[in-house]
Amino acid sequence: MVNRPKRLGLCLLAGFTLAVLLQCKIQSASAREIDTRARSDRFVSQKREVHKRAAAANALVSSDAPIESKPAPQSTRKPGSGAAKGPYYVDFRARTAASWGHAFVWFGKTSERAVEVAGLTPAGDTAAYVLGHLLWVPSETTASYGDLDPQYLTASYRVYLNEPDAKRVFAYIKKLQASSPVWNAETTNCTAFIGSIAEFMGLKVPHRWQRPEDYVNNLKAMNSGRKMIYLSSKQ
């Protein structure tokens, strides 16, 4: 027969053991709940960031800043829909990149939300970029990563055109895109590409061997920040 003190000790030990087990279960459940809440908070935060970027893009719709959207196919434009005819624009731009930076142009109509992008980049991954410092590599001439994101922008020079001149310039840009199959860091690079467009428009152009940000800023300075361009008289 177990005496009372011994029975009491066994009961206390059993109670202590049960309390420890319950505490472990509670802590484990709490940890799972915290982890679940953390994942939920991250998901909500990501959704809020997406909505914030969308709202910021919509806020950019103005006569001087078309919305940051993907280039629209030419067939989606409706010249006869009653929208204002011009002015049109070409925006020489530079942005940050993993190494040197990148220069490109936006072009379009200020009364429309769509924006088209043209630039010269190596096609493929980092290996193509590295090889392009030694050889000519296949190129891409449409929008690249970061071209539509305002947080990467480092320089911008926008000039305006009337409708007849815009048609000529836009046709030249598309022809240049179609006839630029290779990229090379020293010769056929992004600054040379946008420089060809600026030269066609009658602008003074800096030399190509400089950072894209400096190139765009110097392009603006050399032309005294002119806003309106006329191809016919090259004023």
C-alpha cells in the first residue's frame, strides 16, 4: 500500500509533467500561428505594393508623362476616334542597370496613354552582355526590363513634334529597330542608337562613349533644352 506522502508526490509529478506537455503544445501552436500570420502579412504587403504601383502609374497620366504601361500594338490606335491630334513626342531617357546603365526612347502621342519604347540591348542573359564587349552579339530593340519603371530613371529629355514630322520620326525609329540586328558595347550600343534618332531629328548629339545618364543630360544641354522640333526647317 502506497503511503499518502508518496501518493501526493506522484500526483504532483504527474501534474507537473502534464503542465509541461500542455505548455509545449501551446508554444508549438503559437509558433504555427505566428508563422501563418507572418505569411499572411507578407502576402497582404505584396498585394498592397502591387496596388500602390498601379495607382502610381495611373497618377502619371498627363500631357507630359504618359502612363507607365507596356507598349501598345500600332493596330490599337484609332486616329479617327475624335482624340486631339498631337502634339507628339520623343523622350530620350536613361535608367540604371546592373553595370553601365541603359539609354532608350519613349515615343507616342501625349493625348494617349500608351507609350512605345525603342532601344538597343544584347539579346539573352549576362553572358551575351559580357561577350558583347568583345564581339557583336544578337540584339533586341524593344522595351527591356526597367524601361517602364520610373524608379530606375536617371535622365530624361523630351521634345515635341507636329503630326507630319512625328510620322517621319516614328517611321525612322521603326526602321532603325528593324535594321539593328547586333549589339556591341563599343560601337553599336544604346547611346549610338538613340543618337541616330536625335541626329535624324536635327539635334546636336554628344559622343557615344559616355554613360547613358550623362549622354541624355548632355544631349539636352547641347540643344539648350529645346522643346519643339521641326524637321522641315531643322530650327
